[in-house]
Amino acid sequence: MVSVIIPVYNVEAYVERCLHSVVAQKQIALEVIVVDDCGTDSSMNIPDFVIASP
């Protein structure tokens, strides 16, 4: 298993693409850890959206 740690700090424009890229890696078992670095934008809403989408 590979653990991927994604720090999220004011990356609203980029975090969705990043998460989709990581999730698309099918050849290995993944654990994705999204760390809220207390940014001032809505970045932390996006991981919830990505998780909920099929």
C-alpha cells in the first residue's frame, strides 16, 4: 500500500485535478490523506465532492 499525503492550503483551483489524478492510479493500493492546512478559500470542500462522485 502506498500512502499519499496531500496538503491543502489555498489550492482551490488545483486540488480537484490532483485528487482525480491520484485516484486514477489503479495498479497499486492507495491510502489518500488530505491535510487541512487552514487556508482561506474553499479548498477543503472539494475533497468531499470528489469522494462523493462516482
